Amino acid sequence: MIKAVVLDVGETVIDETRIWSRWADRLGVPRFVLMGVLGGMAALDQSFSEGFELVRPGFDVEAEIAAWERDEPDSLRNHFDADDLYPDVREALGGLREAGYQVILAGNQPVRAYDALVAMELPVDSVHTSDGWGVSKPAPGFFAKVAAVAGREPGEILYVGDRLDNDVRPAAAAGMRTALLRRGPWGYLHAARPEAREAADVIADDLHALLPALRRLS
């Protein structure tokens, strides 16, 4: 019996379009170019940092983030705020809680993301980040932390994310039920793969689809 729904952050509750657009401006390349390269990285199962390397050889992501903060200390830079929430988030998460499910946010995010998410006053029971835990997906330790903060057995948890590699497969390996969200470049590409329907318990087009899916799974 599923009792808790734990959701990834980027491209699950947060639309990262503005973030990647700001990165394109910072890198000095057209936004369309960076978006296309990121889509290519997603299709090839490569990281965004490899995409940055493609458009700017020798690019040091961490050094650029530090320089960006010095240049624009008061701007959002590569961060997000409530304006970046997907439009279905508040209503869908509220519906899950009203139905009696524990709702948690837990994804690969910097510590600063915790403050941004908490400030949104979303209808969730708790918020957690990989940097706050000191362990990132897809490491098993991340999903052990998920079960610990939920206070549930892994089989009582539905983990929701937009990627097979970072979300669905490692969560399933930890004993959790899984939902793959067709959202963001990874989500659309991964949901179209033949193995997706075997790997994920649910493939959802939006967060509103989770509650009916949970009823079916139960």
C-alpha cells in the first residue's frame, strides 16, 4: 500500500526553461543552440556539463558559477523561484495530501534550492536536497535517505521523476514504486524508450495523473 509520494525537483515541479535560458546568455550562445545541445545530451545519456563543454571547450562549471555570483550577486542566475513552478504543482500536490498521502520533495539540488522551495509554501510535508544530505542520485544512499525521512518502508513510497537513469531505475532498485513524468527533455525521451513501460510502474503526462494512478496501484 503506497502511503508516501516523493517527487524530484528539476523538470518535475520546477520548469527549468528560464534557468537554461540564463545559462545560454551567460555562455554567450543563442538560447536555441543551448536547448538543442541539451536535448542531444539527454538523447545520448550524457550530462549537461558535457553539453557546456561542447559549446565552450575547456569550460569550468564551478568556476563560472562562482564568477557569475560575483558579477550578479542579487540576480537569480542559475537558481529558481515560484515563477518557475509548473502550473499543475500546487493543485496536484494539494490533491495528493487531501487524499491522505504524505508528500515530500527530494531531488539533486544545491542547498540554496531548499530555501527557495520552502519559501513557496507548497502543500508538502517536507523538502530535502542532495547537497543537504551529502549524497546525490542515483546513489543508493540517496534513496535510503528518502525512506528514512518519510519514515516508510520502500514499498510504501512512490518516487516521481523525469529520468529513467536518475529516478526510476535507482528508486525501483531501492524497492520503491516509480512514476516517470513526461516532462522536460529527459522525460519525453526516456518515456519513449521501449524499456520505460517495464521500468516504471506509471508513466504520467502531468502531476494530475498521479492520484488516479495511485488508486490503480493500490
